[in-house]
Amino acid sequence: MRVTKKLLLGSVLATAALVMSACAPQSDVSGADSGDSAPAEVRVGMITSETGPLGGYGKQYLDAFAVGLDYATDGTGEVDGIKIVIENRDDAGDADTAVTAAKELIGDGVNILMGSASSGVALAMAEQAEQNKVLFISGPAAADAVTGINDYTFRSGRQSAQDVATAGMFLDDIEGKKIVVFGQNNAFGQGNVAAVQAILGGKGATVEPLLVAEDVTEFTPFAQQVLTAEPDLVFVAWAGATSGAMWQAMSQQAVLDEIPVVTGLGDRATFGAYGVASEQINFLNHYFGAAPDNAVNTAMLEGLEAAGAEADLFSPDGFNAAIMLVQAVKEGKGDVDAMIAALEGFEFEGPKGTNTVRADDHALLQDMYQAKLIADGDTFTPELVATVPAADVAP
């Protein structure tokens, strides 16, 4: 059962000295007085992958965050006279690096942390947020365990359960069917296994995981294992630089000819990675630029273009994060409890349409997409098949 903020104020504060780390702020880190006056500025620790295996995802997030902050503050970088100061740190996809950066920033007075392309990093950061009683708004990290982990942690993107629920919309009568989850043996892959077991297994399917170490580069044996398992459906959960080699092996071993395959449509860099398999795959999708049609998405697309960037898979996560940050600062003025209250139940228009921060566990409810890839000369272009309403894929 989730601990509510009221219970937190009534019980946890009594023992705060026992659970705060030594680097936790001992005074109002926003710079505000103890009264109701607003601080001159609020400092934000932005910790995400700028290098490492998920550096590309971090760039998508950061580019859109900058555009979103400009959008949400009308180009001022301020809200109600409070300047928002962003301090960037590169975690390189490593949880220990992220935690070290978080402790340094918190010790220096920062009480808002953001970022995390890696699920493993996000989970470590959520732990730091709770220990030090600071606000944490996670980014593209999809592990379901981030949702509801504590009162201090929110997310600006989707989670694995929403991906899986979208995949389930491709299927009819799955009771008694066998589903293999093929993915990486990390927090992301493990989270997808748990989500498929909970969602599709809950509808009567038998779920069998096939998880591969992250440092593997030869995937032929694993593609053969998929065939040997003889599933009715393969759900692929993959991210990062090895995606192309994995799909090549799946194609060469004729997995896609023999078994229906569902996976998430990745970022633009992966559109050509599926090769001849592209038009055989059923894609669930978090975002691509042409999927939604609304004013906020248009504003993001135009802002990114003006900045010399392009919209990509995790662009809405960065844009949403900026909107959520501005809401937190506007209503909470740097006070952590007030900022949490400002975000719980917050409904806003983002690039994908209406988003709702579910109050009891901080899941971000949002539409999802079904898509296909269409050959376009030597490349492939995503095409929207259907928009799946947020309520139908709520975790």
C-alpha cells in the first residue's frame, strides 16, 4: 500500500534524522525564507546519459526539455519571477555515477533531480530522492518499478506496462497461448517480462522469458532458441546499440517468417535496423513525430527544428518534464512537499495530447500508438495504424 503524503508528514518526519543521508540539505535548499516568500531561483540537477550506450536517448530528452522549458516559461526561463537554473551531469548510463552526482548536487543545495534514460539509474535515483527527501522526475526510463516506488518520484514518460498493454491490443483470444519475451537481462528487460506476465499472463497466456546479457553481440544462438520454443507470439523488448545485430539474426534465422513478432518502434536511428523484416513486424509505439496531431506537438516540432534537432522517440518525455517542472516550481516554489502536491493529479497537454499524473502512484497516463514501417526508397517511414487511448493502457 502506498504511503500518502499525509502519513509521510505525520510519521516519517519524526524520524527524518535517521533516514536522511549525511549530504541531505539541512535548510531550505531553494533559497526561500521559511515563510511564504518565493526564492529568487530554483536549482535543478539534470542527471542523464549524455554519453554511453543510451547517450542518444539522453540527447533526445535534453533537446526536447530545453524546447519545453522555453515553451512552458514563454521563453523567460522563469516562472512567477523564480529563475529556473539547470545543472547538467552525465551519468553515462551508470547508476553509481548518477548517485555520486546526485549526492554532490543535493549536498550543494539542489532539491529537484531530473533525467534518467536508464531504468537501473532511475531506480537508484529514486532511492536517493527518498533518502534525501528531494523531488525526482524520471525521464525515458521505462521500468515499472519506478512507478509508485516512493512519494518523491514521478515520471515524464511511459512505462513498460503501457508498452505491453499496447502490444496486447494486437492480439485476440490469447488464453492458452505461449508468449516468449525476448530481451536484455537488465532492469528494462526484466520489467518487460514482469509486465507481460502480469498483463498478458493475466489473460491466460503462458509467458516464457529469454533474456540475454547486455554485452552479447552474437544473437544467432538466441534466435534459434526462440524457434525451438515454438511460441504463438514473440514479444521483443530491446534498446540500445545492439538492436540492429539482434534483428539481423532474427531475420536470418527466419523467426519472423515462422512466428508473429511484436515489438516497440524505437527511435529514428533504428528505422532501418529491421532490414527486410521491417514490414513483417507489428509495432507498438510510444511516439514518433507524425503520430499525434495537436498544437503542443506542433510547437515542439517547430522548436526542435529551430534548434537544429529532430523529434524522436523520447522527445515528449523531455518536453513533458519541462512542463511538470514549471508546474512544480509555480505551485511549490521550491518546497518539496508543496511541489509533490502540485504534481499529484496534475493534468496537462503534452505533445501526445492529454497527460495525467495518477495521484496514488505517479504513473503518467497517456495515449499510445500502433504503427507499421513502410518502405520509402532505401529507408523506412513509420505510419500510424491506430491511437490507443490512455485509459485502455493505464498501468
